[in-house]
Amino acid sequence: MIKHPFTIDDIPYDDKDGWSDVINRFNNEIIRSLYPILNNGLYHLTSKENCIKIISDGFIRPNNDPDKVNYHCAKTNYGFLNKWICLFDFNASPIDIVNTCDSWMHFFVDHKITIIFQLNRRNLHKLIDFSYHQSLDKQDQRFCIHNVESWYPEPINISNITNFIVVKCNRDPVNFTIFNHEDVQEFYYTHPEYTFPSHFEDFLELKIRDIL
């Protein structure tokens, strides 16, 4: 389980020497408020602007434009090179997640506003997890985020988004709000002057303003 705080008792090894610095850094990161929320989940990160485009289009699609690379899908990333959607998968063992925290935490707080799509793992039958990358010959292995990155080889319908997590990086730890499709539907029901998806930006702005 990803939790805060993580303690030396969570280290599953007899020899616990040398882990104190890793644990202290993990427990004091600005993202620490999100740890329990991220537990075991599958996520796609994007910007506010791209979130609005995704909702309008109806699909999360791979970013194949090298001039518009953002978040963790760099030009040399294994997923980008294969034209796959890059995802964060926190289904790994807690110790692997903690041990690689320096390689993934900053992606959640690099921007003033980050939108996190929590995805329904059970519906994504073509999910390619990190173990596939590790099974490749060394010469075929490209850059990726160890233990917590996975990929999807085709567009993901937005119906597979179970929760939207809006992260506002204005405090330590970060503040966030969570909503789902039912919340979106209620907004449009109570605001009949708005239509979906053309006014999704208005709904998103209200949610962002609600975050302290």
C-alpha cells in the first residue's frame, strides 16, 4: 500500500540499513497528500488544456507529435517511440514504488495545475505493464520510469475514466479535488444553459476554484 508516512517497518528486508534517507525524502515530498489516493491505481496525467481537448474528443490518445511532448512522455520514452499512451501504474510493491520515488513524483507537481485521470484497469485488456519492458533484450530497452510506468497501445475511451483528480500545486503538501462522471452529469443537469462537452471547461474551472 502507498501510504504516508512510510516507516522503516515497511521495508521488507532483514537489513534495513541505508533506507532512512529514502523514507524521509518520500515522506516529506510535496506530493505526500496524494499517496493514499494513488494506491494500486492506474493513471494518465495531462494538463488542463489537454484535458479539455480529451473530453471534447472522447478519447485519450497517444501523443505522436515530438514538438508537443509534455509530462513524462519524453521524446526518448519507450511509450512515445512505440506510439503508445504513457500511464502510471501503482500496482507494484510499495517498496519498489518508494525506492523509485525520485523518478516519478515530480511529474505530478511540475505544473501549477495537473489533471490525473484514474482509469478502470479491468476494461483495459491490452495494458502493457513494466514487466514486458523488462523482458526485452537490453538493446531493445528504451527509457521508461521503472516499476511504475505502463502503456496502452490504442486510444482509451473517456468512459474508462473512473475519477478525475485535479491537483493544485500551491501548497505543501499539494491540494486536490476528486470528481467523477456523475458529478459532471449533475453539473449539466443543474446548469441547462451548458452543453456537454463544449462547456466542460466551465465545470473544470469551478472545480479548480474550489481547491484552496
